[in-house]
Amino acid sequence: MTTPEFTSNRDNFCYRHPDRQSFVLCQRCMRTICPECQTQGPVGVICPECMKAQRKGETTAQRRARRSWAGGTMAITRGGRPIVTLGIILITSIISLLQMVPNIGGGIGLTLRFAAAYLYPELSGAPFEPWRLLTTALVHGGFIHLALNMFALWMIGQSLEPMLGRIRFLTLYVVSAIGGSIAVAVLNPGAATVGASGAVFGLMAALLIIGRHIGANVTGILVVLGINFVFGFIVGGIAWEAHLGGAIVGAAVAFIYTRTRRREQRTLQIMLLVALVLLLTAITIIVPPALILA
């Protein structure tokens, strides 16, 4: 189901396939194109018509070089496969499954999990290991925990990644994961956490923001997000702080994307994302030490 605003706004659909929703624009003509119509260019993606016009002006040497690379990235991009989503699932699953091997993988979880103590060695005596803000998304508390997160990642990623593009999708995932860890450091500095839940909640929140921006019916997404968030309060042992932080940061990243879609806004988009990361960094410097000392 879609809202009247969504149906009436044709800019939200591929110009070659009017029934296909997309969030990606051709970097030359700025028209919306679906994954099937996308060809990876030097920067961004290009629609078939612009690609055809570009190839008409190629020299013989340029044509020969293009044909040499025809079986690589371009062919994959045109198929619209969620390569980043699949890559994250593969890497996370391998590390998490190794972590679960008896007498072998226990050290992996201890090495990669996150706790606020690893950000403040002067207060806790633990080593300074800020990369745990992200590596905690690679390990899980059990097979069910892993399966649920990877299933949610696949269900969301196969729709969201083609809409955003690979780099923007990966940026969203990484920053949301960091946001979830920072929320744990701020709201529950004594806890140690594992799992990709913060990143997954960031994807869900982003899908909600982007769907609302293009006029789609987001009621179902909102209900799923709300149920999963409340579930974290009901069931013990779940870091609801990571869910909250990931969702807030994911929504912020999505808001930046929706306001900087045009090609000429790319620099502004990058600057705003950098500013968001710097804000998260500032929070870790200012807020948690006061909580720990208290």
C-alpha cells in the first residue's frame, strides 16, 4: 500500500520502469533509476540513456579499456545485487560462528566486544581500544542472536542498499553501529555488549525516514520498529541502549541523505556526515566520564 503523495510523485520511481521505487539518481541527468538501470560510473551511477550518449563520444582506446573491464563491477551493479549487505552478513556470520566454537572462539568475543571501560583507560585501567565501538557488531551472544540480526539485515538491506547505493548504505550501517555502542557507554557505562542490533535498528530507522520522505506508507515499518524496541525492555539481557542509539543515529544519517540527494550537494552530504561523527566523538569525551566518576 502507498499513500496518495507517494503515488502522485513520479520522481520516486524509475523513469524507465514506472512501477519500481528507487532512491538513486543518475549522476548525469539526475533522474531516478532502479537497480536494473544502474551502471556504475567513476562517481555514482549512470542511467542507460546517459551511458549510451557517453559511449558515442569514446575514442578507440577508451572503448577498448571499457570492454576490458566489462565483466567487473559494472555488471554486478547493473544486477542490483545487495553486495554490501551480503558481505556484512558473510563476515559477521564467520566471526560469530568461530566465536561459538568451544575452547577456541571464546577469546574472540572478549577481544571484540564493547564496554565503556575501553574508551577511558585513565578511569578503568583497561587498555584504550576505541575500535571496539564497531567490532562489537561482529560478535553475538549465541546462534539465535546472530540469526535474528542477520535475517533482519538481509530483509532490510536488499531493499535499502539499492535505494541508497553501496557506499551510502555501508556508511549508514557503520555509523549506526558506532552510535549504538556510544549510547551504551552513555546510558549504561558498566555494561559489556555484543551484537549488530544497534546497526540493524539504524537501518530500520533509516528506512522509516526515507520512506516517509518519499511519501510511502511507513506504518508497518513504524510498528515493527516499535515492537522490537519495546521487546528490548521486556526481555532481560538485551542492550536496549544500543537499539536506541542505533535508531537515533540511523535516523540522523537518513535525514542527511534525504536533504542532500542532488549531485551538487555531495560535498555538503559528506560534511554533514563528518559533523555527525564528530558530534558522537564529542559525546564520548564529555558525557560518560562524568557518569563513571559519579
